[in-house]
Amino acid sequence: MTFPRLSLALLVLLALPAARVFAAAPEVTRTTHRIEVEADSVRLALEIENVPSLENPRTGRLTPLSVIALLRKMSSPLAIGT
């Protein structure tokens, strides 16, 4: 397995012609990711707000947990699903 592992849906989204907007706002207290997709058959909006870590406000609280879960998954002899 390679790291990072991209899902097929993400690869499709990256291949589509799209407008990409990046903005910074000093008053915002959370790292926010917003993805909007509009097609003939669907309109999708996804927003994620990460709560910063108390020990290191430059990273999210879930980041260490995600790393631990990935390491456990990579070292597991049994894989179920994706």
C-alpha cells in the first residue's frame, strides 16, 4: 500500500475541470475544508471543520488518531473492506 492512498472518488474529482479557491482568514479558529460539486445529475457540498489540538494548535485533534489508525491498519494481517 502506498501512502497517501487516494480513493477513486477523489481522483475523479481532481480530474474534473473545476474552480479552486483558497482563502485565509485570521479570525477563523478551525481549519475548514469545503468541497462543492455541481453536475447535471447532482449537487454536492461537503464541509469539514477540524478542531485544533490543545497541545499543537497548528494541527487537528483527529490527526494523531488518524495516524495511529493508519499504522494499525498497515500492520494488521487481516483486511476487511477498503
